[in-house]
Amino acid sequence: MVIKNPEHVIREITPDRLLGEVMAFKNAKLRLSQACCAYSEEKLHVSYSFANDDTNEYTILRLVIDKDTEVCSITEFYPYAFLYENEMKELFGVNIQMINLDYENKLYRINEEAPFIKK
């Protein structure tokens, strides 16, 4: 049995570079394995993880943004990202624009706006 411990790369990018980077990953046949958000030091940390199933390597694109920064949806390239993006939008208040299937903050049907952000 061969166990690989591939290098995982985290690349911090600006929102205006997101779609170009994602398109390049899609063209390289990388798989979107997850997307998530965290809130730290009054910034949103939005991360998209892409897997190369041939090499078991991961590349993570990370946006460190203010709460009011607009981010374009990646659902044009990875349609199933709509769940990740709706979750980030509803729970953290990430300003994601043009989600193909936008639940308009009704994915979880919660009463509190962006509950995962410290007020």
C-alpha cells in the first residue's frame, strides 16, 4: 500500500480573480470538494477547495474580505456549489452574487441574520 501525503496549497486571492481561477481549475478537471467560510478578526475567510483526483493534491482558494464585499458565485462552473454558497450567504452574510439556485436566505429557515458572525 502506498500512502501519499500530498502538499496542500492555500492561495489567497482577491474576489476579482475568483472566476478566472475557478475556470482554470474546471478546465484542468479539478473537482470542487468543499467550500466554507469562517469569521475571524472582523473579516470573512471564504475558502474553496479543489481536488486533483489523480495526484491527491488539494488547492484552496481563499478570499479574506470585508462583510460588504461582493463575491461572484462559482455555480456557473460547479453547479453543485449552490448549497455551499447559500450556506455561506445565510449563516455568515457573505455577499455572493448570481447563485444559480439562490434560496434568498431561506436554506435553513432561521430567524437570525448571519448567526455565525459575532455582533
